[in-house]
Amino acid sequence: MPANLFNDIFANYDKRIRPIDDQSQPVTLKVSYYLNSINELNAITETLTTSGYLILQWKDSGLAWNPSDYNNITRTYIPQDDVWKPDFVLQNGKAKIKELGGDFYYVSVSHNGLVTWYPYEVFTTKCSIDMTYYPYDVQSCDMKFTVWSYRAEDVNVSSKTAFRLTYFERSHIWDVKSTNAQVSVYDGGYVIVLYRLVLQRKPAFFILNILFPIALISFIMNIVFIIPTVSGSKIGFSVTIFLTFAVFLTVVSSQLPTNSENTAIISTYIVVEISFSVLMLLVSALSSKTAAPWGRKDS
Amino acid sequence: MPANLFNDIFANYDKRIRPIDDQSQPVTLKVSYYLNSINELNAITETLTTSGYLILQWKDSGLAWNPSDYNNITRTYIPQDDVWKPDFVLQNGKAKIKELGGDFYYVSVSHNGLVTWYPYEVFTTKCSIDMTYYPYDVQSCDMKFTVWSYRAEDVNVSSKTAFRLTYFERSHIWDVKSTNAQVSVYDGGYVIVLYRLVLQRKPAFFILNILFPIALISFIMNIVFIIPTVSGSKIGFSVTIFLTFAVFLTVVSSQLPTNSENTAIISTYIVVEISFSVLMLLVSALSSKTAAPWGRKDS
Amino acid sequence: MPANLFNDIFANYDKRIRPIDDQSQPVTLKVSYYLNSINELNAITETLTTSGYLILQWKDSGLAWNPSDYNNITRTYIPQDDVWKPDFVLQNGKAKIKELGGDFYYVSVSHNGLVTWYPYEVFTTKCSIDMTYYPYDVQSCDMKFTVWSYRAEDVNVSSKTAFRLTYFERSHIWDVKSTNAQVSVYDGGYVIVLYRLVLQRKPAFFILNILFPIALISFIMNIVFIIPTVSGSKIGFSVTIFLTFAVFLTVVSSQLPTNSENTAIISTYIVVEISFSVLMLLVSALSSKTAAPWGRKDS
Amino acid sequence: MPANLFNDIFANYDKRIRPIDDQSQPVTLKVSYYLNSINELNAITETLTTSGYLILQWKDSGLAWNPSDYNNITRTYIPQDDVWKPDFVLQNGKAKIKELGGDFYYVSVSHNGLVTWYPYEVFTTKCSIDMTYYPYDVQSCDMKFTVWSYRAEDVNVSSKTAFRLTYFERSHIWDVKSTNAQVSVYDGGYVIVLYRLVLQRKPAFFILNILFPIALISFIMNIVFIIPTVSGSKIGFSVTIFLTFAVFLTVVSSQLPTNSENTAIISTYIVVEISFSVLMLLVSALSSKTAAPWGRKDS
Amino acid sequence: MPANLFNDIFANYDKRIRPIDDQSQPVTLKVSYYLNSINELNAITETLTTSGYLILQWKDSGLAWNPSDYNNITRTYIPQDDVWKPDFVLQNGKAKIKELGGDFYYVSVSHNGLVTWYPYEVFTTKCSIDMTYYPYDVQSCDMKFTVWSYRAEDVNVSSKTAFRLTYFERSHIWDVKSTNAQVSVYDGGYVIVLYRLVLQRKPAFFILNILFPIALISFIMNIVFIIPTVSGSKIGFSVTIFLTFAVFLTVVSSQLPTNSENTAIISTYIVVEISFSVLMLLVSALSSKTAAPWGRKDS
């Protein structure tokens, strides 16, 4: 009878105690991350927001039972706050570290003491963005998890860690180029589980809305050489093109991170084009000086 | 006497135990969703925010009593945290999974043990937006719920699940075209309750404020052919039309998701019109070159 | 002695039990709402944010005492979480339902068991906005409260419910035209307490900053007929007026809800004016074609 | 020994009981507010955000001890949730009332039972803003505190309340002109502690970035009378000045509250200038009609 | 056996008692701050957001044990809420003071009673920004921590406090020029731990996107002197340059704090340039008056 089962289990259970009989041995943790969707990759704040769920598994002998004693029940569910859990957390998040799951979660417990916990989370991680080749950029973002308090000698992460896309919903903006999962033990015995996500931007939207308009303005700039100097429109035309570039620079640079190390090629291109438009203005003004019909009349 | 009733019920009640006598049988859950209002469908973040309440019903034999023993009381109310509840949650939300209801909620309990819980919630769900036919677009958004920890063999959802609009307040922006409710059991025994909402945008606002102004500019563009080449206004006029299109592209594309897979027809249309305005500029410049009265004077 | 009082009261008190001796009778709740200020009426999100406090009163015989037994004490204060409270909540809020008050609140209890609870709250309620006559619009917003779990047969709301402006701080934007409080019992026994607030916008700010500039542009448009066709400024002038209208349409429509059912008259007016400015452009171009001095020279 | 001290104190302590032997007498509370910094005074939302800490002191005879019995210890620290506290709260905040301090705070307790609590808080209070003389405006903002549940006969606030700037960090935007602290008892026995902060804006930034550019445009407007009517630039010039004013009106009014009662002088000034620029336009157009060289030629 | 260890330790442990045998002596706290990354330095709100973790160490004799009695276990982990902790908090934050860590954190405890706590935090601190030399500015930001309730005689901070960059991820925007850590005891016995971070902006991005465009416009302004007065474009050109400066002033000043004490040189420079452009306008207008070919013809 489960009521008995609960009472029997919790009679001698202390959730503060690391669940291993020989306390000099580490508890082994198996971690998998099932990516569900890429919510946002924000170039300005340099953050990646993903949602998905982790599967954490470990053995807690204090929660084991003999099925034959309890009506052949082989699995039960226990509120997550009633059992020992490792303080496995996202280390490179944008916010204060929070506990996984929540107090209404149940963990699944097998009769041999195997505990399975699958917290669904939305993670906002820091991600260093390189916009140099925007909108053809590839971004590599890491989600770093760690067992915050315990060391590898206390809680070890199994190398069978995995990063799965089984339930991944395709993004309209990013292609997942590759993924990687890796477990490392740092100096001092700290374990880091690193999930790497390499993303390639789908450029269609940006070509239509940013690259194409910029190409058009660059093209228009050449029209100035067709306009006859004497018509008087030449300088007005050049000033307007200059302003249009300035507006586009503002729009494009508001989408780029204020990053002084990797300058976006597109940003440099616009600045170069602005300089050319100034040159064009200068030439227009000079030619209007020399070629003005009034000037000739005066002479 | 209710005080006795409470004491009698809770004397042997453990809210951690799945409320069924034969623990090898599933608890059957009946779920209905009463949509109250559509708060927002955000095309940029691709989220749907709705409010409404769920009705969850299940039988908990541990909470049953004999009315004749207790002054013929047939229904009572118990704080939600004092009874067993399934961890029924929104699975495709934008935020971390949260428990339904709150600690101040009461569940209604009948003397036969039928528990009714109606948590009122505001759900923000992911919804893949297709703006191709904007502002004549139809969006299909799913709200996916699941019993997070338990499997179908533990907690099963009755197929009598319903999606009701009885208390729905009409939206000023969207018409509800159709709704659908569906229960499926996935591999591994996970139950998904899917509520689908198909929405059709009411286009009046967007016709007046976006389509009509764009049509006007397209029309104006043709005026350039009326303006006499020699007047000198032709090029200035063409440049201004070009800029106006650029401004409108910016306004319209700020309302569209940066979606590289389904390009909005309206967005393509504006880009095509911009290209035409550049062509127009080129023609204006060329004609001003050949037709300038000064040019003739020079010859 | 109060310590004795506390101990005596709580010796037999169970806050989960509805506080009435005859459990087949309803507890009667008296509710008043003292509006303090209108924080914001947001036309875009269609929400009203107000702050104020509710006064809830009910009788809890379990909390009564005989003053002569306790040093003639006739009133005491008890933390709100230690007594039974109805789950009275805002039903049409923009957010998940939250409990009133907070765990640090005390309720005031009289020796006859009368409990008074005055939670101060900031409510954000949905309010359907009609901007047709903006900035001369009148908005009617409802705050709907309900006893969420209990039905009228369990917890009834007295019809002596009131909506008071005693402590109301005048708003710089809205005049309170009228208020109304009403208690209704719906099918199934659900009680709704409805507080209606009818607000009239003070138009001075909008006349100065929106209506007056629009009137000016409409007036300017007529200046085009004064400008001599031959001066060449006519078309440039018309294009600039067209752009100015487009900019104003953008500014004004960013302040209106994207509501396809009640179109603001001001929005329609601007679109009509834009159409006129296009007509004007067409006339300017045509007249410049026929009246250009160069054209005459050519002939 | 402190362990004994704790045990002895809490053996008979009930934190729900008002800490005074004669329960018909009020507990006297001494309150001081140490302003730390002005975080923001937002004219649009009409809120003032300040940070600082309160010092609350009262006597709780239940927490007194005889130092000679406990190793001459004269002061100890107790977690704030373990003692009685008045529900002293900010009354005119923008958000729901929250408890001061937090569960990790300790209160300092002297052996005579004097309890000192210094919660550090960030307060966002409503403040009616008058922008008439912007950027030379003076704003007077009140922070109103109250003992929410208790009345003056239960918890009284000593008149020795103070508003101190000892630890105030100067603001770059506001000068503190004066401060005031005042305790009043309202009808029904409610005590209000009012801290008034009178702030004067430092105008340098706004002179450079708003007043000076507006003065420049006003000046430019007069240039139109210098431009010879026949040059054709006069109307173009006037239209451009008109647009520049419209842009500035937009920028300035986005910084002002939408307040229909106190119109900012600067806002009125811009509207008047716009009207003048329209008049100028009209004059330009009329003079161009009569003075056009072509016109003369025609005659 | 650890279970015994826990039971033995907590049999006589009261976490409310300052962990020192002689209660007249202070507990000594050792604090180190490991900066992880600079998330944002916001000039408008004058806040610095950093993430990193603190290491706090103190001795709690009540948690000591003899390893030989417990299977030679020398270190254990205890949930942070089960032990005494100093209320060490960030004092100059932008938000209400919050406790470090969280209830799911474990502290590491050595058999000699040494407690180590490493809470990972995201701190948003006030930082007075001086933009005078922007974008070549150097900012000095302080993070001030304090033991909120206890005084130096109760909890003292060791002078061996450190500010480490061992795990610092380089910022794309800021160079860390220097850091400093300092412990001071203020009047009244309050201990302040100050971590100073001196940051130098990397100017490359701002040179390309702000300084260079401004330099270009300044240069363009001189082109007006090349344009022949008679061409009629001179005034149009000058007005356009004037508007471009006004737009740039708006863009640049939206990035600067509204600080009336330290005016940014770049802001003053733009205002000076605007004044020059007005002067230029005036000169253009005057010269057009005197030099207009029509004028000559008239004479």
C-alpha cells in the first residue's frame, strides 16, 4: 500500500544528506538537455533565450523499496522539495541563480532508488555576439551548468550527458548548425556541463529589408553624375542622399551591439558610402561654381 | 459538524499519494478551458496571450464522506494546497512552468470525493506567426497542456475535454474562426491536451492606416510623368517619393516579425515600389540631361 | 489579558472552516471600494490601472469573545493568514488572480466576531476602449470582483456594497463622470461585484498638441492655391505637406488602439486630408505642365 | 549565555500580541527617514523613486532582560519575523503595499526591550507634477506612510519624526530645496507620517539641449524676411521651418505629462511659434504671387 | 555516519544566535568578490549591472565536529537556511535590499566549523556617470556592501577582502582600468566593504557611428561657401545642414544622461556647430539679397 510506502520511506529519510551510503564516494548525476525552442537571440543585450527541459537522474538508496512488499508498485512520485536534490544551476545566466523546477513538481522514483527529475525551464544566457558578417553571421552560444556547491568528489556528472533536438521547433530566424555537450572538471573540483549551440542566421528577411535598400541608395548616388550641373538640383539631390544614408546608419546601428571590437562590415560600408556622398556633394558644389550659366553670363 | 468533517478527513489523508485505491489504475482527469479574452497576439515575439479559466475535475476517495454523518453537508471547500493535485501545466508557454491557481484558492469537494478546481490564468504561449497575407492573415495558435510528471498510466485525461467560448469577450482585433480541443498520448505515456484557436485579423484599421497610405504613394509616383522635365522639380519630387517609401518600409517592417521564411506580401510590394521609384529617378535624371533648356542654349 | 485571549480564541479555531454555525447558511460579506487614484488608462493595451482599498466585513463567531472576561478589550488585531478569509478576487484583471492583502496585514476583529479587512491594492483591469470621439471620448470601465470558489449559497455579498470617492485624488487627464456599484448573482450561484467608473477625457492637452497642429496643416494646404504655378515651388510645397500629414498620421495612430471596430474620427479625418493633399499634388503637376513659361517658349 | 537568553525570551513571547502591558495604551513608534538618493522623478508617469532607509523604534517589554543574568549582554539581534512589528507601510505608492524589510533582516533589541528596525527601501510614490515652468520647475512630492491596520489608540507615532539628508548623495538633475516631516492623526484614528521633498530642477542640460535650439529656430524664422522674394527659396524655407517646429513640438511634448490642467509655457510657446511660421508661409506665398519676376514679365 | 552527524549538530544549534562562544567578541567575516562580467553600464539610469560571486567565510563553532567520530568526514554541505548567516547585503543597489543566495543553496562546512558560502549574484548598483569626455570617458563605479544589522563589534569584516578578476569575461565595450577593495568602519560601528571598478570605454564603435558622421557634417557646412550665391541652392543647403545637426543632437543627447552638472563636450560641440549653421544661414540669406541676379536686373 502506497501510504505505507510513503511512511516507511520518509521515516528515516533526511533530505539534507547526500544520498550515498559511503559518504566518501560521489553521487553520479546524468544530465540531458532537450532543447525546445530558441525564443530570442538579442544582439544588443548579448543574450540567448531558449526553452527546453533537463533530465537529471541519480540514485538515492534511501528512496528504494522492495516492490513485493508494496503490492508490486515499481514507481512512485514524490514532491521535489521532499527529496535531496543537487543544486544544479545555470551558471552563465543573465539573472540571479534560481533553483530548477518548482515546489509543485514531482520527481519520479523507481523502486531501486533511481530518481528522475525533468524541470522545464526558460534560460537566458549571456552569449558573446559577433556581428561582423551580419546578416550572414554565425553565433556560437554556450549554456553552462554547474553543481553549484558540491565538488566533483561529492557530486559527479556522468560523461553520458546529451544535448538533444528531438522536440525542437524550428526557428524562423535561426538555423541550428551544430550542437555540442561536454562535461569538464575545473580546478578545485568544480564540474561544468557545457551545452553549445551554433546558430546561423537565415538572411532572407534582412536582405529584403536592409541590404537591398542600402544597395539601392548606393546605386542612386551615381545618378548625380547624370544630372546636369546647371539644373540646380544636383546639390539638393546630393544632400538628400547624404541624409538618407545617415537615417539608414541610425536604423542599422540600432540593431547592432555597441561593440568596439568586432565592427560589422555593413556598418563600415555605410560609413564609407556616407563619405563618398560627402565627396559627391563637394564635387557638385565645385562644378556648380565653375559651370553655372549665370557665372558665364557675368563674365 | 464541519469541524469534525475536516478533522475526520485529514486524519488519514496524505496529499502526496495519488488518490486512487488501486494504485495500478490511473486517476482520470476531466479538463475544460473557458476562454475569457484574447489579450494580445504579438507578431514580433510570436506569442499569444489569453486569459480564461480551466476546470479540472477528478475523484479523490480519501476526501469522500457520508453526508448523513455530517448534518447532510454535501459540499465543502478546502485550500488547494491541502489536497493532492495533478501537476497539470501549460507546456508551450514563454515562461518557466508555473503551478496553476495559488495558495489562497479553495477547491470544491463533493461528498462522493469529486474535486473541482477552477484556476483562472493568463497564459502566454508561443505561436508561430505567418504574416504572408497581412493584414488579411489567419493565425492558428495552440495552447498545449500536459500532466508534467505523471504518465497516462498514472493520471489520464478524459477525452471529454472541451474548449468553450461561453464567457468570451469579443476582441476588437481578432475574430475567432474556429476552436478545437484534443487529447493525445505521446510515446512514453505523456498526455498532451491541445487547445487550438484559429484567429482571423479584422483588417479595417490596417486598411485605413497602412494599405491606403501605401496605395496613395504608389499613385503619386505616377504624377512624376506629368511634371514637365524642364521645371526642375522632377528630380526633387522623385527623391522625396523614394524617401517616403523608405519611411513606410521602416514603419511596416517594424510591425512584422523578422521572419526569413514567410515574407509578407506587403513588405515585398513596398520593396518593388521602391525599386520602381529608383527607376523613375533614373529616368528623370536622364530626361533632365537631354531636355534641359540650358543645355539647348549651350549648343 | 490579550495573551489569554489569543490562546483561548485559537484553541478551537480552524481557518479552513467557513465561519458560520449553521453550515447550510451563507456567510454575508459587505464590500466597499474606496478609489484612491486613476494611475493610467492605456488605450493601446486597453487597460485601466487604479489604486484604492477595499473594505471587507464579515462575522466570524469563532473569533468572538466576552470583553468582561478579558479586561474590557473590545477590539484586537490578528494576522490575516491566521483567520478564514473569503477568496474575494478581481475577476477581469490583466494578470493572474492574486490574493488580496499580504501576509503582514492584520485584520481588525471586534469582540462580537466582526472581522474587518482593508487591503490596499493596485488593480489593472481590462477595459474596452472606444476612441471614436478622441480627444472628446468618454470611457466606461468595470472592475469586476467575485468570490472565486464559494457560491452565493456559501458566501453572499450584501447589497450594501459601495464605491466611494472620499479619498480620491483628482486626475490631470480624466474627469470622473459617474460611478456605480452593483451586486449580481449569476447562473450557478456565482456572485459578481461590479464597480463601474465612467471617465471623460480632459481635452486641453490634446487640443494644443494634436488638434491645433492638424488644423494648421489643413489650413496651410490651401496656401498652395496662392503660390504662382510658374514659381516651381508649388510641387515641392505640395509634396512637403503630404509628408507632414503622413508623419502626423503615424504619431496619432501610435496613440490609438489597433481597433478595427471603432475607427477614431480624427484618424479618418487625417486620411481624408492626405487624399486631398494628393489631389492637390495632381492639380499642381497638371497646372505646371500647361502653365510653365518654358513650355510656352517652346511653342 | 545567549542561547539561554533566546530560549527564555521566546518561551512566553507571542508575536501576534501588541507589545504593551496595559493593552488599553498605545505602543509609541518613533520613525525617521534617511534619504539616500533620488533615483528618478518621472514626469510622464508622475512618480518619484527614492531610496533610503527608515529607522523605526518601539518598546517591547516582552523582549527585555536583565543583563546581569546573561553575562552582561546588553544588545542582541533577532530575525524580524520572530517579533511583533507594526504594519507601517508606504500609503501613496504606485504598487501594491509591501512589508518593509525582509525575512533575512535582524532587528536590534536592547536589554530594556527597545526594538530598532532599519529597513532599506526603494519607494516609488505618486507625485503630482506641475510642468508649467519647465525647465525651471519646482516639484513638491510627498511620501505618506501609515500604520495600516492599527489606529492611533493602538499604535501612535511620536512627533519626534525626522527626515534626514545626512547620507544623501547629490542628484545631477535635482536640487533639494527643502524637506519636511509631519505626523497627523486623521478621522477614525489613522496616523499619517508625511515626508515632503521639494525639488528644483537644475536647468543647464535642458537650456543647452531644448531651450537653445528652440530659440535658434525662432531666430531663423526672421531670416525669411531677408531672403529676396524672387529667389524662389522663400516658400521652401518657410515650409522647412514649419516642419522643424513640428518635430520639436513632438520631442518636447513627449517629455511632458499629458496633463490637461497645467500646460507647460514652453509647449504653448512652440505652438505660438508654429502659428507664426504658418503666417510667415502665407505672407511668403502672397508676396511671391505679387512680386514674381515672371508675373511682371507676363504683364 | 552523516545522518548522525546532522542530528548531533542540529540537536543544540539555534541559527538565530551569533556563532561565537564569547558573545562579547565579534564574528570575523572574510569576503572576496569574483567579478564575472559587466552586463551593462547604463548612462541614462546611472546604473552598473555586474554579475559575479561572493565568497563569504566565517567560523561557527556550533557546526564543528570531530572527524574521527564520524567516519573521517571532514566536510559537509548544509542548506543555507539552516545555519546562521550575517545579513551581508549590497547597500547602494537600485532595488530593495535582497538576501544573498537562495533557499536551495548549500553552504560548505568544514569539521573545524569554517563555513563557506558563495552566492552568485547579479548586482545593479548606482553609479554616478560623468560623460564629459564621451566617448573617451572613464567611469568609476563602487559596489558597497555592508553587514546591515550587526555592528563592527558584533560582526567584523577581515581586511583580507579581495576583488578578483580571475574568471572575468572581457567586455566588448569597457576595459577594466583598475579595481580596488577596501573595508571601512563608519561612525556607529557600521562596516562598509567597497569594491571599486574603474572602467574605460572602448571608443571604436562610437568613433565610427557618432564622431565620424558629426565630423562629416561639420565639414559639409563649409561647402556652402563654394556654392555660388546665385544658384539658389545655398539657402536650401544651409537649412538642410541645420536640420541634420538638430537630428544628430537628438540622437546623441538621447544617449547622454540628463545631467546638468557635467555637460558632455560632444553635446556642447554640436550646439556650437548648430549656432554656426544658423550664422551660415544668415550669411547665405544676406548674400542672396545683395547678389541676386534678378536684383541686379531690377536696378
